[in-house]
Amino acid sequence: MNKKIITFIAIISLLLAYTNNCIAASISELNEQKEQAQNEKDQVTAKKESAEDELDDINAQISSIESEIFSLQKQLDELNSSISSKEQEIEEKQAELDHKEDLLKTRMVAMYKGGGTTYLDVLLGSSSYIEMYTKYNAIQTIAEKDTELINEVSEQKKSIESEKQELENNKAQVESIKSETDAKNAELKAAKVAKQSTISNLSAEEQALQKKIDEFDAAIEKAQAEIASATNNASKYEGSFTGGRFEWPISYSYNRITSIFGNRTAPTAGASTNHGAIDIGVSYVPVYAPAAGKVILAQWVSGYGNYIMIDHGSGYYTAFGHLSQFKVSVGTVVSTGQQIAVSGNTGVSTGPHLHYELYIGGRSKGYRVDPLQYTNHPSLIYS
């Protein structure tokens, strides 16, 4: 009976430990995906803000060009009015010219061919040479005055026609400028519609990403509550971390740090920008337990690839990602320096390396710290 109870308790403990490990993996995956969604949203927001700035610029250009079009149209209206006036003046001058020419022709015909007095009659009918000369001068003066009037009217007509032609040339130039301006305005309005569509699409994408982030937050909150519950009931590591500092998890001959702890530029799409670990540049080398403890997680975790977490007691946990092989399984109690895995290039990674994390304060409420501050290590090279 006692053996059955002990066996039952052991099974329950294993199930709780397994549940805890799955939840831990879920939280890591959710955090990675949430961070990736947040990065995507930030990029979309930046694009949207840039598009809005461009739209403001387009609106300013449209406002300016519409003001220019209004001014050009006003010029065209004034030119059309002036041209109409000139055309009226030309018609009037032409009518005046035609009238004077008609009068002159009538008089000349009447004087030369009419049944009455002619130029010759006037001259021959003179009683003296002086009278004839006087009459001749009078007739010549009348003819010259008629000619002057005709020439004056003709010159006025030509001047008005010249002014009209200049106005028409100006009108053609203004119409050409207005045509180009109208085309530019149409182009800007098409660009405005396209930019508004872009902003609308980006806004929708931004909202969708925010919805996804909110869903991740809700899932993470739920998972954290579950892991807290599972951790309180899981089998604990019976030992405690008393060594003061952890050992370097690989051979001391490997000392190149390729990514430091803390904020960084993501080296590849989907990778974390808030790096809660250090990356050590190695290719497929043995990975050792940095202190005695119990393996509580040994499985694939999104982003991390093959992932191991060790409970060292006293609230200390170490974890290793991107592994190529596991050398231990969940529940294995390890000693300092015991091989636990082989480094690799699994998960989201730019190349073979060892991802090394250190948690202090427990799995449910712990926080990640810089492992280099708590680990004995060789002289390091940063690249």
C-alpha cells in the first residue's frame, strides 16, 4: 500500500514537472512572438508616420498649386476680357475706316463722274489764274486731309490688332502654364489618394498587430498564473546554490562573445532585440553544467531551438539555447562540469553559438541577469 502511494505521488510530481516545463516553453514562445509583433508594429507605425508626413507635404503642394491655378485662371479671365475689348475696338475702327473710305470714294466719284461740277470744271471755271490756284490748293488740301484721316484710322487699327495679338500670345502662354499646372495638380491628387490608401492599410495593419500583441499579453498573463501554480506544486531541487559563482559552461579556450546582455539590434528577423543572455561564438562543442542542479526543461522552445534549463536551488536557474544535442533529460540531477548538451545552430540564429541565460529569483517571478556578472570566465574577446 505504501509503495502504491509513493508511486502515485511520484507520477503526479512528474506530470506537474512536465506541465511546468511546457508552460515555461509556452511563455518563452509567446514572449518571442509578442516581441516580434511589437517590432513589426513599431515598423508599421514608423511607416505610417512617414506616410502621414508625406501626405501633409502633398496637401501643402496641392494647396499651393491650387492657389497658383486660381491666379492663372484670373489672368486668363482678364486677358479674355482685354482681348474682347480689343476685338470690339478693332471692329469699331474698321467700321470708321470703311465709312471714311466710302465717303472719299463717293466724293471722288461724284466729283469726277457725276453730272455736276468736277475738279476740271472748278479749275477751268476760274476767272483768273489766282482763283484757279486757290481752288486747286483747296481741293488738294481736302484730299490730303481725307488721306490723313484714312491713314490715321488705318494705323490705329493696326496698333489695336498688334495689341490684340500680344494679348493672344500672353493668353496662349498662360494657358500652357495652366495646362501644366492642372496636370501637376491632378498628379498630386492621385498621389494623395494613393498615400491615403497606404495610410489606411498601415493603420489596419497597425491595429491588427496591436490586437495580436494584446492577445499575447493575455496569453502570457494566463501562462504566468499557470506556471506560478505549477511551480508551487512541482518537485524542487533539493540542493542549494552555495558556490558563489558559476563555472564557464564550455571549455576556457572558447572566449569570444558575439552578443552582449541587454538591448541590441536584432541580428536576424524574429530574434530578440532585448537580449536577456550572452552569446558565445562556438560551433558544436560540449556544454557543461555551470553548477550542480536539476534539469527542469530539455526540449524545443520557439526562438531558442533546443533549450535546457537547470534549477540550481536558492532561486538560481541557468538556461542554454540553440543546442544541437541533448545529453540529459528532464529530471536529471547534474553535477558541476557534467556535460549536458552540444552547442549548435537551432531556432532563430545567425550561426552556430551558445545562448547562455541566468535567472535569479525563481521561475515564476525571477528575472534574467547578465551571466558574466556571476560566472567565472576566461579573458573575453568581443566581436
